[in-house]
Amino acid sequence: MNKADGIIIIAVLLLILALTIIFSIVVITNIYLRTRRKLQKLKKRETELELELTTYDRRIREIVESDNNRFNYLNSVFSCMGNGIVLFNSNGKPVFLNHVGRKFLKIEKSVFFKEDSKDLNPFYERVIRHSLKTYESRVPETFEHVNDGKTYKIQCVPVYDRYERQVCIGVMADISDLTRLKEIEEARKEFVSNVSHEFRTPMTLIAGYVETLSMWDELDPQNRQKCLEVISYETRRLERLVQELLTLSRLDKKGDNGENISLVNIKNVIEKIFSSLSNLADEKSISLESDIKISGNILISNEQFFYQMLFNLVENGIKYNKENGYVKVSVRNDTEKIYIKIKDNGLGIDKKEHKRIFERFYRIEKDRNSGDGGNGIGLSIVDMALKRMNGKISLESEIHKGTEFTIVIPLRDMKRED
Ligand code: ADP
């Protein structure tokens, strides 16, 4: 091999080497570029994922927060409710209970952690029993239960899954206290029966005497006169009863009687009452006295109610008094209140009757006052009128010695009323 061949071989080798290097560079560059592109893509994906994750994170926080809020709202709704709410799961175990429910059923907070139900009180046990029945039948149940003198109404309704509507997940027992409603219903029934009773007696008498009068020619003038007197007396009784019932109904009406607020001259009111009752007082020679030590006119809500209240008390002082007795009204005031005393030296009221005399239609032994024809409404009007004036009444009384009613009414602030 000569020198020229050697050079050619070296040149070829160098060329191959150069080509290999160039090829390698091209391949490496290619790999590099592809890897870089992949890396860029991955980076982009990573950024996208990060963004997605942040969005998911925010969304989850929002959901948790809104769930928390919803739970708080629901909790406040349930705790503000007047009804007791208990949610039972399919095994009759309580999973939710509001404050009222716990109070009604007398359950401790630890109820959620107790496994057995051995020492349950009968009311709670009955609610569980009905709830399980409702769960099994899927039919709502309603029942009443009397516990410690209170009447409760319990409604058990099945609770279904929010998403799978056919899946029953438990029962909600809704417990309401019907005691007040029952009392009102009883009072209404008693009122209707009392009113009917009070109407029946005078109406029967009137009907009987009218019938007697229809035989006019057979009656002597004395009997005719007697019939007419009874009819007239009983008609006045009926008229009075209707008037008292109307006053009661007006007092019963809720709402502010602001339009009737007036400055009252108490001295004038008492004079008017004394003058209206002077005939009744004269019949028994009863003296009507007053001792009024108040400065100027007094602002009281509703003069009409004030008049009626005082009228009834003075009239009672006369009605339930003996010959030559007295009824005395004294009035004082300070900057905040007015104090009125109505004192008589009449029949007196037994201590055990003190509370009951303010009830509607309540009369102490009917024959004692039957001659005066009272309906037992007078003092209930006094009581209701005073409630409308934010006032209070108390009494001291001794049988055969007399009675003293004391009334305290807060004075209304004239500037505030303006
Ligand atoms: P009535 O309209 O029948 O008088 P009230 O409601 O005014 O009914 O009074 C209820 C009962 O209280 C009366 O039946 C009466 O026996 C008794 N009573 C009220 N005021 C007096 C009083 N000043 N002295 C004695 N008994 C009274």
C-alpha cells in the first residue's frame, strides 16, 4: 500500500467518522427536540392539571361551606320551631333531634350513643313504636298522647332518599303540643254553654209570662201587672247580658286601641258612675263616697273600658252590700302609676273564691245574688279591661265585713304617645 492509498483510506475513515458524527448530531438533536416538545406538553398538562386541581379544590370548599351553611340554617330552623322533631333511622334509632323534641320526650343528649332501649319512658317508647310501624308500612301515622297533663299530637312520616326516591331511609316524628288549643276549645265550648244557659232562664220566664198574658181577660189587673213587671225585668236582664257580651267581645279583640287613647278626668268619670247608680244605691240606702287626690287629667288608654271597669266594681259594691252600707272610691297617683281603691262594707268574699271570681260566668253561690240578676261577667270585664291598660287588680276581703279592690294602672307617657 503506497502513501496515496493510505491517505485515501484515512480520508474515507474521516469521512465516515464525520458522517457518523453528523448523523449522531442529527439523531440527538431530533431526540432532544422531541423530548423538549414532550416536556413542554407535559409542563402544559401539569399547569392544566394544577389549574383543574385548584378549581376542584375551590369547588369542594364551596360545597363543604354551602353544606355547612345549609346544616346551620336547617339546625336554626329546627331549633326555632315550636314543634318537636325527631328523625329515626330504619332501626328506630334517633339520628336527629331538636331541642323541643328532646324536651317533649324527656330524652337525654346521650340518646345517640345508647345501644339498648330498655329504660325508655312510655311516651318516647310509643313514638319509636309508631315510627317503626310507619317505616314498615310507608304509611304516615298520626296519634295523640297525654303526658303529664299535656296533650301532644304526633305525626310520623316516612323520609325518602334524596336521589333514589323509592328508598325509604327513616321516619320523621313531628310532635306538637295541643294543650293550649284544647284549653281554648274547652273554654269556647264552656262559654257557648254558659251563654245559652244565661239566655235560657230569662227567655223561659218571658215566654211563660207572655203565654199567661195571652189569657188577658181571665187575669185580674194585679196579676197582669205582675206579668208585665217580670217580662220587663227579664228583658232588661237580657239586654244587659247582650251588652256585657258585646263588651267582652270588644275587649277580646286584639290590636292597639290607640285611636281611643284619651285624657280622662277621673273625677268626672266617678261622678257619672255615681249618678247612674244612685237609684240602685238608694234602694238599699247605701252611701257612695269618693276621695280623689290626683293632679289634673290622666292619660289612660280607652276611656270607655276605664269607665266600664270602675262602673262594674262600684255596682258590685252596691249589689253585694247590706242596708245602710257604703261604697267608697279613692284615687291617688305618682309620676308613673295611678292607684284606685273601691271599698265596701258588704257581704265580703271568701278567700278561696278570690281567684275564681274573675272567671267568666263565675258567681259565688247563685242564690246569694240571684235577686240582683248578675251574670258573673262583671269582674271578667274588669280583668280584661285592666289587661288592655297593662293594669293589675288585687283584693282584700273578709266575709260579712266587706271588700276592698285595689287597681294599679301605669300612666302613659304623653310625650311618647304624641
Ligand atoms: P255578677 O255580674 O254576677 O255580679 P261578677 O263577675 O261581677 O258577677 O262577680 C262575680 C262574683 O263575685 C259575684 O257573683 C259575687 O258573688 C262576687 N262579688 C263581686 N264583687 C263583690 C263585692 N264587692 N262584694 C262581695 N261579693 C262580690
